[in-house]
Amino acid sequence: MELNQVKLKSILSTLTQEIKEMSLKDHFYYWICPLIILSLLLLFYFSGIPPLVEFVSPKENWEWGVLENLQLVVIFGIFLLSLSGIFKSNDSVLKIGFFLISAFAVFVFLEEMDYGAHFIHLINGTRESYLDKLTGVYNIHNQGNNAKIFKRSIYLVIAILFIVTPYVGIFKRNKYIEFLVPRPRMLIIVSVLILADFIPRFIVMLNIRQDGGLGVNIGEFSELIMYYLFFVYLRNLVLKAPQGVAKGSK
């Protein structure tokens, strides 16, 4: 019990020191910007004012709303950052890593827009995707239990990467793994992510305000912050890339 208390104090001390070292620009990136955007989206969504609710989640197709399209913007930003990492890095292993991230970003981007189905529906009113035409499958993440598997896998990665690795020395014994270890301050965005998942569900569960129409897809708010979390993480990696892996995560 005492050992756990010591570890907790050490983690809090490290995080507190990180926060003290943050500039105003850092504070903007790590919590001011995502919190303002999240607050506005929630305010509009639960406002009960039709135009504001429709702005976030249109009744005809919530995929047309600003919430879903902000996700696409952030994912596209991740793609651009990964391309930047390829050109900025002097290490072939890192170049390959950034290339794989760019390829994965393209996959997630296409999945989020259902391979063009959102825009096809908007233009001509039909619900079909280019993947559906080619393979007979509308998208991949909604097949079977794929959505749950994907989300739980991502949450596990977030827990290990942002909550565990910054505070466990064993992850810094390999230069490439050390390069990937995020700074403790990333825990701030993880906290915003938890709020983004908890607050809308809490409001709906206790019937505090009327649900704006997402229903079972209420987790879209947390998805936006999740993508932003990885955007900031990747941005930090790209900034370190020219220094090489020898510099690690410092």
C-alpha cells in the first residue's frame, strides 16, 4: 500500500513539474483548445435549439454534422503530419514508421466517411459506398463486433502509451521505444478524453437534457478528442524526428 502511494506521488510530482514547464502555447494545445471545442459542441448538441443541434448532428444523417467532419479534419491532419515525419526524419526505421502511420490514417479516414457514402448520400440521396460497390461490404468497422474490438483495442493502447509508459523506466531501454514514449503532459488530453466520454453519457443517462439524436453513437464526442490526442502525440514525434532516436523522448 505504501509502495503504491509512493508511485502515485511520484507520478503526480512528475506531472506537476511538466505542467509548470508548459508555455501558454502548450496550455492551448493540451487543454484549452480541445476543451473549448468540446464545450461548444456539447452546448449546441444539448441546447434543444434545432439549428444548433442540426449543426452538430443533422437528423437526416448525423454524419453530415460538424462533429463527424471535425474528426475527418483531425485525421487528415494526422496524415499530413505523418508525411512530414517521413521527410524530416533521418532514420530509415522512423521513415517506415511514419509511412505506416500515414497508411493507417488513410484507412481510418475512409472508414469514418464510409468510403464516400456520406457525400454520395448528400449529393444524390442514395446510401451507398464505393467499398460496397466493389466488395458488397459497406464498411469494415461496422461488420460484426469490429466496432467494439477496434474501440477497446484503441483504449488499451491509450492506457498503455499515455498512462503507463511515461512512468515506467523499462520502456526507455530501447532507443526506438524511448522515442515513442510520450511526455507525461499528454495525460492532460487523456483527462479531456475521459470528460468527452463521460459527460454526454451522464447527461443522457440522467435525462438532464434531451439527446440531440446521436443515440448509441453518443461516443462520437470522445472519438473527436481521441483523434486529437493522437494528432498532438504525432506532432510531438515529428518535432523530435530530425534529432534522431538517440535523443529519445526528452
